[in-house]
Amino acid sequence: MAVTGLLLVLFALVHMLGHLQMFGGRDMYNAYAHFLQELWEVKWPTRLLLLVFLLVHLVSGIAVSSRNSAARPHKYAKFTPVVTSAAARTMIWSGLFVFAFIAFHILHFTLGQVQPHSYHLMDTAADPLKRYDAYGMYVAGFQNAAIYVIYLVGIALLSLHLGHGASSWMQTLGLRHPKYPTDRVGTVVGWLLFIGYMVPPTAVLAGVIK
């Protein structure tokens, strides 16, 4: 679970950097999207690996949660947490919500089932090179306030989940030490993901990117 979680955190950071190219304009973002789409020999193996990592992580998380529950079949009469955070105690639930959010994201931007009218626009006026107008699709998506709110909640849960995982994986692999501020790693990663993912959609909704 720790290894797959780390790999998913790294992918989330790289994916975030790609979306920040929205601030570079239509040509930059469409060039980035076109580059990824053309690398079919990399794109499909990567998608398959990500799916495997995600499923292994999900199954491992459910297994760990079940073992924790089985280790204490009778709940505490009064539970007062001292060390664990709310994020740590709700990892199984935030993980399931994140899994549902990822499914929504795939339906939205990969399969085009949420906003089919803006899916993979081929507007030669918008893109002189006749590439799929991923920039236009992104803008059309987040001009909708309801879509924005769904992503706001989803990214918040994703950041909370991966942020906690970014610090806990070191403890799981035996790399945690009192001398090193490993707990801060999770906080930094969580905020970085949340801000990095939500700045472009917020700019679209505010009319800065259009």
C-alpha cells in the first residue's frame, strides 16, 4: 500500500504540473495534450499501470482497515485520540471518495460523458494546427460552477488523502526518524496538490483564463 501510494503521489504531482500549463495559453496547453496523445506506446501502458496501482492500493487499504477492526472487535468505551490525526483515522473513507472522484474525472475529461458538447473540440479557428482543443475543453468544463464545486471537493479530499500518505509511507517502510520533520512532508504535499490543481480551474471560473 505504501509503495503504490508513493507512486500515485508522484503521478499526481506530475499531472498537476501539466495542468498548470493552462496559464501558458491555448497553444502551450494543446501542444502538451497533443504530445501525450501521440505517445500511444507510452500512454496506454502508463494508464494500465496506474489502474493496477490504484486497484492494488484500494484492495490493500481495505485489507489493512479490516485487520485493524478485527484486532479490536469491541470499540473503546471512550475514544480520545492522542497521536493520530483526523486524516489518518478517515483514510479508508477518503480513499473511497477519491476513487469515486477519479472515476468521475475519467468520465469527464477522458471519456467525455459529463460534458459531451465540449469533449475534444476540433476547432481550427481556436487551434491553427488542427489539434484537439484540450484548452477549450478545460475552459468550457470549469466555466460551469457545479463542475467547479465537484472538483473543489474532490481535490480537497485527494489532497488530504495523498498528503497524509506522503508522510505515512516513510513510517511504513521504516524510514521515519524523530530528527527529520516527516510529518511536515505530508502537509506540504497536501497543500501543494490542492493549490496546484485548483488554481487553473479558479482562474477559469473567475474569467482570468478564457
